[in-house]
Amino acid sequence: MTPPIPDAASASALRPARLAVEVAPAVLLFALLLWGVKEILSPILLFPLLCVVLWPQRSNRTVARLLVTTGALTTVWFLYVTGALLAPFILALAIAYFLAPLVAAVERRRVPRWLAIVLVLLPFLATLALLLVLLVPAVENQLTQLAGQLPSLIRRIADWLLGLRTRFLATSGGILSPEQAQRLRDLEPADLVGMVNASWEAIGRRIWAALLGVGKGVGVALTILGYVIIAPVVTFYLLKSWPRFTAMLGELVPPAGRAGLFGFLAEYDRLLGRYVRGQLTEAALVAVLTGGALALLAFPGALLVGVIAGIGNLVPYIGLPLSIIPGVLFALVSGAVWPSLLKLVIVFGVVQFVDGSITGPRIVGGSVGLDPVWVMIALALFGSLLGFVGLLVAVPLAVLVKLLATRAIERYRQSAIYTGAVTG
């Protein structure tokens, strides 16, 4: 008598058990082996080994998700370890991504691709270099002037705080213990100035290291060399091979899934390009309006405040108050404190009104619908984790997560769970 043939439902129910029987012993032995050689292992070795072990079961959804998750974690670890070395290459990839449509447009006018790249890339690099040559020395000069005047400002603030100390000790009663009260009496203005100066220098070093990616085994000179030489050269070759590069990536996708994946990538490309171009345009406009207006009003440090205001405009919520701080410091050391503060308030108020009510909605609008809180979290998380590389990939990843979440919500609303079609 022949045994009954299991139907599709029973076969589906047996798959997890069969997978556990087939894979679990191998995974256990594999884990024991890894434990024995753990001193020489790193994620860059573990991930290929895990792929070799689980590849025969790659058609299973659980295994496929495990491979994708471990691959993403390995990529984050690799960026963290080699971020300073990869930063010029990632910057070159970002520039190539945004210049590729313009190069294609020039090439459609029967211009050779290499010449189209030169006609697009050279003006872009020349403009960037001109801005750096003009802005960096001027910004550095104003920053040096501010740093030179800060000690006197700090001493005046310290004297004011110590005056408050005297009044507080006279009226505090028994709030402080005798030891705390004595420590407060012994505090001198020089001590406060020394603490603030030390903190200021430490903050400056951290900002410099974060922006350049220095601090992970790469010197400042080598890092700057990478940005000045490697990034433009890599950008040129990426633009030259961009059609072949994108076609090769497309051919790696299975034919059955190309329509859905290419549609998703086209929508992602549209949202990312619109958002980033809008944000950069808006930030440049804020920088020009703020710096120009302050310069017309003879505000000290107008250029530095304008640059910081433009950069701060890229960071939702906290960018504006952080960009005001340098302006307040310049006003406090200007010698005409109240007129300078009034100029600062008027300029920031007018520029923020124009940006929020007129130019911002027209430039960025609601085309992406990306929550500013999510952008701020992404910038803070990836910036602190990966430095400059994290700042480059934060917004693209935020847009990607937003798009994936939108697709997932749409599928959920069409599912049997949401519609109530699930039967008991």
C-alpha cells in the first residue's frame, strides 16, 4: 500500500522542522569551531563563512533575511573601521551620482562622454575650489579673531558669576555643606577661564576630527590629500563608467524581480535627488542671505555666521539655535553689544521667515515627506558612529527607510490581517 502524499499545507508545516534538523547541527558545529578560533576572526571573515554555510538554504525566507541582516551589520562595521579611508571614495560616488544626469544630458547632444564629463565636472570642481579658497581663509580669520577675544569675555562672565557666588553664599543658609561652601569660596576667575578654554580646545579638536574623519589611523595630511586628489579622479572614472556600472548591477538582479526592484529604485532615486538638491539649495540661500545681510549691517564675523547658518539649516530643529551661538558670541565681544544683538535678531528673524514661508516650501516642498525628526536622528546616529562618512550616508538611508516603511504599510493595509479576511 503506497503511503499518502502530503498536501501543500502539511508540506509547508514540515519545512521549519526539516530546516531545523538539517541546519541546526551544522550551525552548532560551526559555532563551536568559531569559538575555538575567535582570536583571529573579524566580521569581514565571519560573513563569507556564514554565507557558505547557509547558501544551500538561501531560498528559505528566514535564511534569506538572516543573510541580508548580517550583510548590513558587516557593512556598518566595515564603514566604522575604514571610514576615514573610504570617505573620499564615498564622496566621489555621491558627486558622480548627482552629476550623472547632467553628463547624460550633455552626451545626448552628440558630445563624446569624456568631453561631457570634462564640461560638467571641471566647472563643478572649479566652483568648489574657488569657494574654498575664498571662504576658508576668511572664515578661519574671523574664527581666530573670535577665539582671541573669548578669554576677556569669559573673564567678564566669570567675574559676574563669582559676584553671584558671593550673594548666594550670603543667602544660601544650610543648602550647601561646609565642604561645598568652602570649595565654592576657593573658586577663582582664572580657574573658570582655564576650564572653559580647555573645553573649547577639546570641542574644536573633536569637530575637526569628525569632519575630516581623522582619528582612526589616518593622518590629517593623508586625509586632505584624499579629498583633494583621490575624490576628483575617482569621480571622473565613475562618471566615465557609469552606464556600464549601472547596467552591470542591473544584470545581477534576477529577471523575475527586475520590474519591481527597478520601479522601487526609480522612485528612491527621484525622492533622494529631489530632497538633497532642495536641501542644499535652501542651505546655500540661507547662508547667502544671512551672511550678506549681516555684512551690509557691518556685523562682526558676518561671513562665519552666514556659513554656520547655512550648515545649520541642514540639521532640523537644533541647527538654528546652534547657528545663532557664534553670532551671539560675536555680538558680546563687539563692544556694542545691544546694537549687534538687535542686528542679529532682525537678520535671523527675517531670513527664517523668508525661508519658512516663501523659499522653503517652493524649493523643498512636501515632495518627500521626510520627517525632520527622523533626519535629525539619522544625522546624529550615523555621524557619531561613522564620522564624515556617516553624514554622507545618513540622509540616503533615511529616505530609503522612509520609502521601505511606506511600501510595508501599503502591503499591510492590503493584507488579510488588516482587511479581516483571516479565518480562524
